[in-house]
Amino acid sequence: MHELVKCNGIKEGKNGLGIVVCEGSVAGVFTQNKFKSPSVVVTEEHIKNGFIEGIIANSGNANAFTGKQGYKDAKRMCQLLAEKLKTNTESIAVASTGVIGIQLDMEWIESRFEKVYAGLGNKEENALAFAKSIMTTDRFPKFAKYKEDFKIAGVCKGAGMIHPNMATMLAFIFTDAKFEAGELKEMLRTAVKYSFNAISVDGDTSTNDMVLLVAKGECEVSRDRFLNGLKDVCLNLAKQIARDGEGATKLIKVTIVNAKSEEEAFKGARTVVSSNLVKTAVFGNDPNWGRIIASLGYSGIDVNEELDLKLLGYRDGHKIEEVELVKNGVGLGNEGIARRVMEKSNEIEFIINLKLGNGNGYAYGCDLTYDYVRINSEYTT
């Protein structure tokens, strides 16, 4: 990221402020929640011309459900950066994340702005400072990059309020490739479909979700090659969000093969990975495959009682063991083996073969732990 833009940020307690200077074509994908943060509304308005020169973001306060004042504050944040860059306010994107329903502390933001702006740079430490500035309940900053004869780099935050149809997450992706805004939007939507919209932590879709893609236009690259790289970066970031789910101890992947269609495979996988019963079973190392079958059954897709189901255990990305649980619709009695595999793993994959067609899909999530309840019961205190 730091190789493509100038950035910086600060984090003081729960409050953070970050800035990115990134002139180029832009596309965005935003939350489907009907209560959109003014930051989302303003950014959607500002990127309609397909070009931005900077991003300003704050954490600790979502600036959501804050009415006309919230809109004015989002515009003011853009104005702060626009004045420094000697450009118009409409060339700046704004993002917020944090507690809903509280007005922004603009005095805090304005009093820190000069310090953050003065520290802008293109070193690794600048990128880390920006990544930390947008974190809320995240346990670690999240980066991903792709490099051939062109570059793509991204940063994101997110650990809770994560669910398909944009998951509270913010993601900012930058490239030196040359594409117009319309092309970027089409490719970003495709990449989001196979990444950020294929993860779930807790079934909640935030008011502030946003993914922005900015292209500096410095090198020519084919659409197919760029899309492959963009998918790679987005999926990498999405998996980091799922792995960092609030209180999570295990990453969960659900893969469905041979469904009636790709759409049904993704829909079924998202349903299973979102099931609280499946998530708690994984936390307890309980290979209760009946919960997987039950959630698949209410997913709304076509199913086959003669399906196959197996469990794969991984530790730090390395496969430990594979265990068949169901074959041709019959349980194989391998729960004891499966439990031992789960106990040794920090990533669990369930592969379901529906034997109905050629549709394949996947979804990522995490287990549901005691800490999730603690973190979210104490969020505003």
C-alpha cells in the first residue's frame, strides 16, 4: 500500500483518524443497510464523477443515525483534506466506523488533522499507522498485495458486524493500473462477490460498510489479468476479516461442490457458515454434522439426501487431516476422529458434495465464542 499512496494515521484510545492521498479513477461498493452513515452517503455522491484525490477516515464513531449534523460533519471532514490538497471537496472520500447514534467529536478530529497530515509518507510505517487508525475491535491490522508488472495493494478493517452484502468493514484498495471508473466498478463488484460477500462473522450488516478501489493510471494491463489480481487481494483481505472475527479461535470455510448452480452453491455455503449452531459446535470442537445438514436444508437451495460431507483440519495454513463424516447420505461414525482433528486445528473446512450439477461455491466465517458476547456487551462502555 505504502508504495502506491501517501498515508498516515493516529489512534488514541477508541478514536482514530487516517488520511490517504491517492489521485486516480475510483469505484466503490457500499452497505445494503437502509440506515446508511452520512459518510457512505457523501462518498457515494463524491465518487459519481469517477475520480478522487484523497480519503479521510475516522474510527471510534460511526457517524450513523446522526441526521443533518452527521451529513455536515462528513462534508467538513472532506473539506479539511480538500483545502490541504487545493482541490474541491467533491474529490475527497470519507469513511467512518465505530459506535452508532453519537455525533462526531469534530473538535477532536480537527485538532488532530494537522498532525496526521504533516506525517503523510509512503513508508511501511505510514501504512501501518493508517491501518491502525481505522481499527475498532480488530486484533490486528490487515493488508494484502499483488504484484506482477502492475501492483494492487489493499488495507481493511473489520471483525464484527460482518455479513454478506457488504460486511463493520472498511476496505481501501489501490493500484497503479489504468482503468476508467466504469471498468473499475464492474470488476470491483465481481471481486466483492467472491470475497467480501462470501464471509460472515455474526449475521449483522453494518451501516458503514465500504470498499473503494482507486486506480492511478500509470500502466496498461489487460482486464482479465487485473481482475485475477483484484480477486486475490479482496479474498485475502476478506479471509483476514473472518479469521479476526470478534473473539474467534477458528476460521471456518464451507465449500459446496456440484450444486445445481454456482449461485446456489454460494448461497448454501453462506447459510451454513452463518449458522450460530454450526459456529458454536466448531468452537466446542464438536463434529455435530447434523447442524450442517439442518442449516443447508433451510438455505433455500436444492439439496440431495445422498450428499457427501467431509471435514478438513488445518493448522496455520497446513492441512492436518481429512475425515469423511457422511457418504451417500449415511453417517460414517467418524465423530471421534473428527473431534481430535478439530482440537488440533485453527481452521476447519467442511466440504459438501450435493451431486446435483456443476455449481461450486464457498463462504468463510469463524466460530462463536464466549468472548464475542463479552466484547459486544461492553462495546460502548
